Amino acid sequence: MRFPVSAAGLLLAVSAVHAADISVVGLFPNKAVLVVDGGAPKTYSVGATITEGIRLVSASESSATIETNGKRQAIAIGDHVSRSGASNGRVSVTLQADGRGHFVVPGQINGGTVRMLLDTGATMVAIPASDATRLGIDYRKGRVTYLNTANGAVPAYAVKLNTVKVGDIELNQVDAVVQEQGLPFILLGMTFLNRTEMHRDGEQMVLTKRF
């Protein structure tokens, strides 16, 4: 399992009934400052309609939650996710690489907001113990296993995640491991990615949910 260093300097882009690019440039309790389709920054209060099909449903100092056609996603300032429904009706997500060429994406695990590094070299979704505790995962009940890393074999706990969500792609019962050492951030590994089709085009990666 490899642990590449990443830097996140991302914006949020969402596709609704009519496509819209939304950048989060400021967050306050119950308010968010957004840039829509490259326009001037505008402050939106919770409950406000941002554009057709997109509504701000909550905001705090750390994240904003938008609702697109009944589906919600929590996002942190500076995050970027492009969401769209493919023409064949399959759900897809377009991810934008950061300055290092890595894909750091906001998402949800068991309903809790997370940031994950897409890593095709990770056989499973891998979670640091601190994040697992924050998400309410009782990982110590999981089966103990050992993972081979650059620092040698490290112990880990095998767990089953109820849900993992990136954009509009939500998968149930995803196998994962929790590590108490040697893992600085969550890795979006192949137990999630294998259930999608991946297509990279330059600085963009499109994930399409398999059925």
C-alpha cells in the first residue's frame, strides 16, 4: 500500500438539471459564500436556492451541505467534485487532480463527512484509527490482519462500512481496514473503485457506478 503526499486546492462543481459550477469561497454558521458559474461571490443563507435544482441545506465554519435533486453532499471550503448523470442513466462523478496530480475528494463514510485520497495501489479502503473513531466505527471488533507497507508489516482491523459515498455514487457494505499507525489520511482503495468504471482524461478522472 503506498501513501503519496497530496495537497488539496480544489473547488466544488455540481451538475443539476441545468449544469452549474459552484465554488465554495467562504463558510459561516448557517451561511456560505459561493461563486456560481464564474460569477461574483454571493452569500447564501441555509434554505436558499443556489440555482435550479440546487439548494443550500446547511452551513457551518467547516462545511456546507448542498442538495441536488433530493441528494445531499457535505463539502469543505476549497473542495471540488463535478457530479453528473451519464446519458445512459448511470451515475458518474468527475474528479479534478490537484497540483501534484493526486485526486483528493470529499465524501461520506457511514454518513460522516471525510476527505479521501484516491489510491489504486490500495487494495482496500483504508482509514486511520482517529477517523474511524470520529465516524463511530468500533474497529477493534474487526478481524486483526497485517498489511505490507513501505514501513514493513503493520497491524490493521478488517471492517465492513455501511456506506461510502463520493458525489452521487453511494456504495453499500464496502470492505475496509483501519490502521492505528502509519496512515495519515483515508485512502479510497480498490474495494470501492472496483465497483466503478474508471476513466482518466488528463487532469480529470471519471468514476461511473457499475450496476
